[in-house]
Amino acid sequence: MPDMSASASLAMTQLATLAKEVDEDKVTPGVLGFIIFAVMALAVWGLMKSMNRHMSRVDFKEAPDPKADAGEAQDSTASGTAKSQRG
């Protein structure tokens, strides 16, 4: 490894000794995994709070359909004339 600088060589030797100290049968996410999980949890919490705020602004009442109103008016007049003819 003649191409490596002195600092890179020193870093590699320190990392190699750290790798030997770690138990190969034990795998943990570490601090970085916890930080990423915490950031994702905060992001989900913020998105849920925002969604709740937006959903509370939605008006679920539908405007009556003018075509359906016209159809009901015709049905009621037709049934009214049929009753008057029977009686």
C-alpha cells in the first residue's frame, strides 16, 4: 500500500483494531440507527398532526344534486295523480 498517505494508513489500523474488538455474533444498530429511527418517528408524528389539521378543515356535507331533486319532484307528482285517480 505505498499509495496511501500516513493519515489514511493510521486510520485503517485504528479501524482494524476496533473491528477486532466488536463481537462478530452480536449486531446492534448503534447510535446512528437510533438517531435515524428518532428522526423518522418525529417526521411521522408531524405528518399525522398535519393530516389531522387538514382533515378537520374538510367539509363532508354534499350539496344536493339538482338532477336528483328534479327526479324526486316528478315522482311525487306522478304518485299524487295516481292516488287521486284511485280515490
